[in-house]
Amino acid sequence: MRFGPGRSAGGAFALAVVMLTGGCGRLGGEPSAGEALRTAERKLAEVKRGDMDLGMTATAGEGPTATAPVGFRLAGRFSVDGQQPLPILDLTYIRLLGDGEQTSAVRSNGQDAQVSSGGVTTRVPERMEADLRGGTRGGMVRLAFTSWVVDPRLEDGQLVDGVSTRRITGAVDVARLLSDMAATDVRMGGESAPLVLDEAARQRINSRARRTSATVLVGKEDGIPRQVEARAELAGDVPPELRAALGRVGNVSLEVTFGLRRPGQPVESPTLQ
């Protein structure tokens, strides 16, 4: 896993493929928090079209010595109907590099796909095209909520894009959250190595975690997650397992955000150059 410089445009955009490709019930038919969380994870994996916005940032240090954010933001629309060799994609990928950022775009009309970066547009590399073809099987977005939302609680949420929601809140297993994000990158064909953590390493990371929180807003009627936020702070020195991604500056603040709009609604195919 690596959020800073060194990722190629093709490897970074491989992230698009994966991102797109909880207990007993209560009386009165209301789900438990665990049931609602498990349903959200399953329902998200089944979404075949919509507009999404996913981001992860990390800052290190405090006060005047704090670093600028490193991470990524991936936003745009997607559609997978299983009838075309490639998904329909119109996505923008922003790499946050601390001292700057790089913007790329990936577009696919279902038959062909292109990557644009630095004013140059090319056909997607063969490896990335293979990943995109793999993304046509099933839904496009997968996030393993049940692995990193700890001790979930359920309550009524606010309206999101006119949809009544339930709010799932809890703490965060930071090690599993980071592993989930890294696994997503690997499944996309990215160039970074998987973040494989044994129990000792997971405990070492989580022992530094402070003020963790997770919020998942899911549709009350359909169970599909509309908004997700996860935050955590890692006190003290950065654990060795994370230094390749975050550097050595201590007191790291992490934030993951996800939004989904218009799930299941038709998506217009982009025009390729």
C-alpha cells in the first residue's frame, strides 16, 4: 500500500475497477445494527450503476510541522450490465502527493476504454483492460464494512438525496480498514504490495489508534449505503508496516469517505476521443 508518489497512472487507475466492480432482528421488523451492516456490504457489492465518490487521505504531524495530505480521490459514474465486454466508466482520479496532486481520467463506453493524464489520452494498458473486463462480473463497488466497523449501533438517519436512511455508527479497526483499502488496490491491478498483517502487527497498529469513528448511512427501504465516513488517529511513531505508505512522521490522521448517488439509475456513456 502506498499513497504518496511512485504510482503509475495505469496502476492508480486500476483502483477504479475494484471500487466500482450485522446479529438478530429487533422486534417490529427493525434490523439489528449487525444485520444492517451486513446488508449494506452485500447491497453495495450488487450495485451495477450509479455515481460514486471515494477518497482516502492521511496527514502526519501536528501544528506547523503537519504534512499536507497524501492519498486519493476517485469520483464519477459507472455502469455494469454484463452485456458488454467492458463497464461504462467516466471517472476522475486525483492523487494527493503532499506537495501537489496529479489528475487522471478513465473513460469507457463498454467497448473501448481510454486513460487521460497530463493532456495525453491513450488506450488503457492490456493489464488494466483485463481488470476492467473482470469488473463486468457482478457489481462494481466493494467495501468490507463488517471487517472494520466495530461495535455497531443503529439509529434513524437523515435524508440523503431525498432517501430516508438508517445511521450505523461504531469504532474502527484501523488495521483492517487499511488492509481493506490495500486489498482493493491489489484487486484492481495496482502496483503496491498487499498489506498483509498478522495478529501481532494488527494489534501494534490498533494499539496506536485514538478517537476512531465510523458512520454508514444506508437507505431505510433498500439497505444500500449512501454515505460512509471513517476517521482515526495513530498516536506516536508510525508502525513499521505503514511507513512505506505514510512515511516516518508520527501522529497520523486518517480519513476514508464514500458517497453513492443514483444507485441503479441509467448512466450515460461517455464520448471517447
